[in-house]
Amino acid sequence: MTLVLPGTQVEARGLAWEVVQTEPAGEQQRYRLRCLQGDLQGMEVDLLHPFEAIRPITTDFDPRRAGRLRQWQRERRERFRLRFETVRSAGERQERRSELGLGVGAGGQSP
């Protein structure tokens, strides 16, 4: 098995887990896993691979099926908010520079 990246869902010990972190441990690879089901849900354990079997869970990719709308909306709002804050803070910085008579104004001209 190749290195499994954090965020990947895997099967180990008969349960579904999410990989939280990976790091080398001598000849093996240490995986920190968070349980996704059953009585252990939310708990994290460290497993050494290949000493313990870890198998990535694969899902079929269907481009005709929509993804998670709420996740997409949340990410879109966050990108918009960050872009707006960046633009606003850049505008505030330019305005403050103009007030102080510092820097270069719009179009490469000095204020």
C-alpha cells in the first residue's frame, strides 16, 4: 500500500476510520486514525502499517451526481469573505498611505 494522505477514509480492525496524521516509524508507517462509526466514534488511535492492515475505502466517482451542497456553499462563502477582507484591507491601507502622504498612488503616481 502506498502512503495514505490525511483526510482519506480507511478500513482497519473492521471499522471505518479517517486518517488524521501519518509519519515514518522506522521500517513502518504510523497512522493516527479517527474512528467514524460504532462505540469508538470520534476516538483516535495510532496504528503501525504494515504490522496492522489498513485499507483505503474507495468510492465510485460519478460526475453526474452532485456533491455536498452545504459544504460547497460554506467554502464559497469563506472564499468570498476572505477576498472581501483582502480587498477592504488593501483599500484601507492605500487610504491610510494617502492620508500620511506615503507610497505610490493609483497608476504609479505619487500622491
